[in-house]
Amino acid sequence: MPLFTVKMRKFTPILCLIWIAAGPTAAAPEQPPRLVLQITVDALRGDLPQRHLHNMGKGGFRFLFDKGLHYSNAQYEHGNTETIVGHASLATGTTPALHGMVGNIWFDKDEKRLIYNVEDSRYHLLGSNADVDKSSEIDPTQRVALADGRSPRALLTSTFSDELAYAYNSEAKIFAVSVKDRGAIPLAGQTGKAFWFSKAAGEFITSNYYYDSYPQWVLDWNNNGPLSRFSGKEWELMKPQQSYMFGTDDDQPWETDFPGFGRTFPHAWGNLGDKYFTTLLTLSPAGDQITLDFAKALIENEQLGQDAVPDYLSISFSSNDYVLHVFGSSSLEAEDNLLHLDKTLADLFSYIDKTVGLEHTLIVLSADHGSPDAPPYLNKLGDKNAHYYDMDACMQTVQDGLDQGPYADIEGLLGQFAHPYIYLDQAVLYEADLDTAAVAASVAQLVEQCPGVNAAVTARHTSDSPARNPVLEKRVWNNYNARRSGDVYVALDSNVYVNDFDGLIVATTHGSPWNYDTFVPIFFLGKGIEGGEVSRRVTPYDIAPSLSARLGIRPPSGSVGNPLTEVLED
Ligand SMILES: [Zn+2]
């Protein structure tokens, strides 16, 4: 049940233009917030907070519903709904076509290999324990990360946080924290500082892009045994099992069964020092609790929000995403994790109130993408079309087709498939003096013969070949960056997913252009912002320019979103 009556508000573009044209001096509030707190919940589909609200407490999501401004129809408009793409879009207010983060991995045409979005060999990780965990079985993107260093330099446009730093001549303090490097680094922009959790080290780490050596408080925090409270313990249900929507469905065959962790409650983390201890923490509410602990230490030690110059803190909570991959978004684990997250949010808001004051803080909460359901779960409910997808088989079909066509004599035309793109081998194309666009069109036609493929869209697709599926193709085009995107974008049918990551089978995977992956919640909460629900369609690209407009500073350099009028009204 919505707690608010829906208020229909009229968009007032003329007033809005005047407001922006007036510039920072005239537009800036007399007292800007002391802290802008940008919260991201990884993979929080737009309907999920409402779905489980009846079991939640008072201070977390319910507080946002009661006091905040809720946009209940926010959709990304890019195709590859992966983590870095969404986080970069939240940070920059624009699409991957412009911010350049087209996927968690892409084929780098200069280095001629797959690269990971925030890897950068020029900036090594600080500390001897902080090697990138290449053996991670949960996080396949880390396994292709050949360079251990990290930086935001692959981000091609400025972030709200960058603009805040520029507006106040670097006096604004800018920080970002997450379990995932790709959940922290884009939000800190080029000018801020990012910290993320190393599963290998069991510590929050950073790179020498940001610091020459760790601040003392970070060393102290890491040395203080922050994980020991979970050692030998288990993830337990927060409430009586019968009170959950999925209370009778704990053991479902499509859930991933990690040895020791298992498919049913309670889930044991093992002991500090065990090989998978830190990984299992991140597959549970503990990952978010550790993130909050670290963020609190950051707020205290960096003295965020203590003076008139606005500071910025981004916190991205990753557990929801890991839990849905392993158990599915309609699972007892996902449901309980959200209740724990709700408590973590309540704890965060209460801490902010004590240290900075909620009246001095502008809060925005959203997600980097939504989340699909596991196909066997959908099958169980009657959808017989949902299924897992074997992309290797499709690539073989394409290769067989090429072997029978005009390019039969040319070996190695098909380069890499890196979701969602097929990259043709540029060297082979050059050697054979072939037209890339013509080959890509042939490949796309062959891809579309694979059952389960909805559309294969070529990079050179132009206005003289009108879109067959305008919504989907717009999302594909918003994902297209000439330097990084592949030659053919493969979009599978709705509720059809690849779930095999180099042999690790998971329950479900986001990354599609369909609404279950593009639909996210947006909440704003701050002094002077009237609460309520807005059902008008908006995009998460609107968030960064809204923050800029609210603070009376320049919008990010590539932002395509519109400042939300409800956020600007006092
Ligand atoms: Zn994500």
C-alpha cells in the first residue's frame, strides 16, 4: 500500500530554464546542505522496497516512503544493465554512450584484450595484502582483470562529485565506499577518494591514484579486526520464518549451493582466515554491515558535513546483488537480506542525524540496475518461455553460418563475445580487406537465427534501416561508444539469461535491456524537499543534474538527464 497519495505535478520547463540560467550565485540555496549522501543499493529493482515494506522497521525504507520524495517509475535507457554502467550513469547523469563505461568488461582495441572497467596498470593497489582477488568464484569480472591497479580514468565525463569539487575549489570533501571497486570508483569521480573491500585482504583498500599511503584511520580500522564479529557465526533469519513471503520456499533447486554455505538458513560464514570467509560475508547482509561500519569511520575521521562547504559521500551496498545472483530475487535469502539492509539504512540515517544532522543532509537513494527472476522460478509460476541461455551454442551457429557463406575462406573473423557484444577481429578484417559494416550485418543476421535472441543490432545500424524495436534499439544505441562497444549487440528475449560464468552456474543474471533490469527506485530526502510519490516516468540520469541544480552548481559535463522539478522546489 502506498503511504502517500500520488501527487500529480506539472513540469514547468520555462521556470526551470530561468532557474538554471540564473547561475550558481542566484540559484544556490542560502544554506546548501553540509552533506550530500548518495546511496546506491546494487540491483534494487524498483518494486522491491514496496514488496517487502510490511515486514520492515520504521527508520529505513519506511522513513524514505514517509518523509522522502519517491519516484516510482524510473527507468534506465541503456541496454547493458550491468553494475559499472549503472553506477557511472548515477555519477555522471548520462548514458554509457557518453560516460564510456559500456560494460563490466569490454574488448580494448588498443591493448587487444578484454579489460575490466576500472583496471588501470598505472595505479597500483596500496598495501601488500591488497592484491586483486583473481580467483574469486563469485565475481567473474575480476578474473579477466589482468592489471591489478585501479583508477576512474576510463570514465569519460565528469561526475556530480567532480563538479562539487570544482565549484568549491576542492574544499568539498568527496568520498565513495562500496564492497565493489566498481561500486565506489565511478561515484568518487576523478577528484574524490574511493575505498572498496578486498576479499583477498579482508580489508578496505584503495590505489595510489588516490593516496600515496593510507590515512591512519583506515589502517586502524583494518587492524581492529572488523570481521571477527562474524567469525564462526551464521547468517540467520531476522524474523520468524512463517512471516516471510518466501518462508516456505527456502530450498529451491536453482539456488547455488556453496559448500558449507548451502541453500537453506542458517548460512554459515566459516571462520576468519578460511579461504572463502570474506567471499561468503559479501553474499549476505554482513557485506552491507561492514560497508556501513567503514563509512561511519570515514564520516567521523574525515569530519564530513561539519562546515558550510558541502561534502559528498557515496555508499553503494553490494549484498543485494550478490544474493540475487546466487539465490534469485524471489528467494527467502533475497527477502531477508532486504530486511537486514533496511535495518542497516535505519542505522545509517540515525548515525547521520547524530553526526551531521538530517536537516543538513541531502540524501538520494537509487540502484545501478534492477533484477530478474530465476527462470526455473518463473517456470514454476507458469511462464514456460523463461530459460537459461547457451551463448556458446549461438556463437557456433554463427560460425557455421559464416563457414557456408561468402566469408567461408576467412578464418577468425569472429573475435570475442563479451556480453553483450560480439567483436569482430579487426586484424583479420584488415588483412582480408573486408568492410566491417557488411560483415557485422551478416553476423547479426546469423545471430538472429539463434532461438532466444530477440535482436542483434549492428554498430553501423543507421537511420536508413529503421528500428524494428524502437524501445530496445534506443537502449542499445545509448550503450554504444565507438571506442569500446563491439560490432554486434546481442539482445536475448525477455526472461532469457546466460547464467554460466566460466563454469560457475548462478541462479540469475541482470544485464538485459528489459524493464525488470532497467526499473529502479529513486528517493530524495532533504530539508525543503516535499515528500510524496511521483509516478511520472523519469530516468536515473536525472539524479546528477538534479543534485547540481539543487546546489546551484554546474551539471556534469555529459549529463543528458533533466533536473527534477520536485527536487528544485522549496
Ligand atoms: Zn550491480
